[in-house]
Amino acid sequence: MSGTDHPSADSELPDGPSPAPVTSDAPDLDVRARRTRARLHEAVVRLAAERPVEDIAVADLVRAARVNRTTFYKHATSPAQVLEQVLYADLDRVRAEWIADATAARLPVTMVWERASHALLDHLEHYEAVYAAGLVGRRSAILHHLLVDHFAASVRTLLDGSPTLLPGGDGPSSWRMEAHSLFLAHGETGLVEAWLSLPVPRDRRLFVSAASGALPSWLIHEPQDR
């Protein structure tokens, strides 16, 4: 960025009067870092709602977030990584709730998956503009793979905690876990893309029904002691 790319290397661009001096640098630096992250997160969501994240240059993001390049690279290596930070923060919560339901074994398995599907839909609707800009028409391979990677990690987390769920078959269990995790992750991402292609307002029941119907039998098998 010309002109605006030359503040001190560790500072963000000012947005008003400078804060009052403090006696210790550490709290001030922590506040600055949090404020910079918040600006980057808000800006990348706004830009990714307009075009696929592949089309967002670092210069575009630092200008929109009002930070300089040096500061940006202390938080991420690319706009895609900033978007990943935003989306994964919310998807991690969805995963945690799903794993908690699944491991608590207080609900029928089908209900656990329905609750997880609704939580995922809440996430998709919250970031609807981002997903529509990136996934409708398959315009963003990066966004597609962000979802695949997260969904696959979620299945691996479930199987790590409940290894008896993993189907038998040829090859070592580590390979079978990876294969089944990626198989489910790509299918779930495809379902997300199909649902987003529907006209607004989209029917959430269609997503939940399709997700439940596509689940493999080994994932919806009720334990014998239920």
C-alpha cells in the first residue's frame, strides 16, 4: 500500500485520538493485538461476502482493516488464513457441542445428528453471504477445502474418542480412519453446497433430512446397552 503502508512496523493505522499512556507496555500491546485481530476478522468477512477469498489481496484486506502489512503478517500469512480463523472459531464450537452430545450418550444417535445439523445451519446462515459468494457455483476451492478439513477433523475427533465405531476392513486402522473421515467430510461439504444453491429462504428441513438420510449405518448404530 502506498502512503498508508509506512506507519511503525508494530502499529496499526490510527482510527482516532491516541490512547492515554499506560505504565506497562504489555497490556497495551495485548489490547492492540486484539483490536487488530478484530479489524482483520471483520474486514475479511465483509470482503469475502463480496467475492471468493482467492480474489482478496493482502493489500485489499489491510486497507479495509486499516492496519499495515507488517502488522498483518504478525496475525496471518494470507486473507484465506484470516477467514479460516473466523470460520473455525465458530465451527469449533459446533464440533464441541456435537462431540459432547455424542459422548454423553443421553440422546438417541439420530437426535444427536439432527442437533448437530441445526447447529451447522446456524453457522451457515450467520455467514451466509461468505458461503454464497464462495461455494455457490464452486467459485472458491479454498473455502470448499476449509470445510472439508474441518469436517474431517471432526469425524477423526469422534473416532478417536469412540474407536469401536470405526468399521473394519482392509488396511491399518489409521488409514481407515482417514478414509472414512474424508469420505464423510466431502459428502457433508457437498450437501452444504447443494443446500446453498437453493433459493432464499432455504428450507432447513431439507438439509437435516438429507444429512440424516446420508449417514452411514455405522455412525447411527445405537449402542447395545441403550
